[in-house]
Amino acid sequence: MIHVLIALSLGFLPLFFVSHKLGFPWFSSIKNPPTPTISTHELSIPTPDTVDLEDLNIEETMAFTPDAQLDLLFDPKIIPADVKAKLGDDLHLRPLARTDLQRNHLAVLSVLTSTPNLTPAQYSQAFDTLRSCPNTYYTVVIVAKATDSIVGVGSIFMEQKFTRNLGRVGHIEDIAVDKNVQGRKLGLRVIEALTGISESMGCYKTILNCSDHNIPFYEKCGFEKKENEMARYHNIAAVVTAPPPPVVEVERVVAPRL
């Protein structure tokens, strides 16, 4: 039996080498067997058309930050609901938030005057100063939901009087609207929101200062021209950096006894 196996082996070796040199197909198939194909139906691999997004737990992400996730200056319920309803679905009216520096608050205010380059810590400190006076400062902003950025802003503060039966006066300041969205009556909505807050706080009147160019706009908002504005500006930087006055020591004189 052993002799038979040796003879068969010796007879196969020449054929092996000849097939290798000539590259016969049957030998190649032995050396490199074909890769088996697997049907996708057998593996049940889902295609993009058959994937259920709910099964993958993919949630839609939006840039807009809801009020519940913000540190707001005051209760948003104070803002009249009817004014909010007049805005488009792409806009949201709310109180100023502690993190609104990153939402272009100062950039919108720059249409009025120059604005400082504040750090988040400085902005937060000013925010705390406003909130440290309860029922006094109210700043509202209009936010574009698509970008979570401010496109309109306005403020009102309450002045306590001793006259008018201890009445209060609302002073409107810093009404500004982003130039890219002007024409949508956002300035009017800000004024309506602030005057509504003023009335709800018990103010007997709401006043503001404006240029002659803006008088027609505020007349449409229900305001009337009354009296004149007077202003005196102070060089605050010089006052802050000025050295304190020198301390003069006065010699004490003891009066003689009579």
C-alpha cells in the first residue's frame, strides 16, 4: 500500500510543476479559490430607503434656545401675549438673557451708537446689576429662531415718583432693529411690548427721547411730541481716572479756658 502511494505521488509531481508553469485554470482555482458571494437579502441589510429614523433614535437639532433653558432678566409672562402673537413663526420675543452677548445683542445696539467690546464676565456683571433692582429694569429682545440670534431690542426702566400719588414713569431707551430685517415692524412690536409692561407696572405715563427723523414713527406708536429734551454729557473716563483730592491735615487749636 505504501508503495502505491509513493508511486502516485511521484506521478503527480511532474504534472503539478507543468500546470504551474503553463498556468492552467484548474490549478489557479485551486491556488486562489473564488470568493463566495452573499446576497444582501440573506443578511437583511437595511438600505437608506428602509431605515426607520425613530429606530435609530435620531433627533432633529435646532439652533433656537427655549426660554426654559435661559437665565432671563425677568418673568417672560410680563410681556403682553398679544404682541408676541403678532410676530412671525420664525421670531420669538422674550426678556434679555445672561448669555445674549453671544447672540449679537451688542451688534444690534451698534446701529444706535458705538458699543464696547465686552467679555462674557463683564456682560454678566451688567446683567446682575439690572436684576439687582427688582421691578425696575426690563429689556426685551426679538430672536430669529433659525440662527438663535437677536434681531431687535429695547429697554424700559421704571422711575419712582413722590408726586402723582407716588406714581411711576416708564422710560423707554435703546430701541434698535437689525438692518437685515427692517421693514417687518419689529421696532413697533418692541415699543408695544415695552409700553404694555409699563402699563402693567402701574406707570401713569411712558416717555422716550428720539430724533426729529423718528418723530413720525413714534407718533404711529401712539406717542405725541411734548416739551423739549435737554442733555448734558459728562466725561466719565476723566472722572474715573482723576486722582483723589489731597488730604489736608488741619492743626487742632485748643481754646484757652476763660
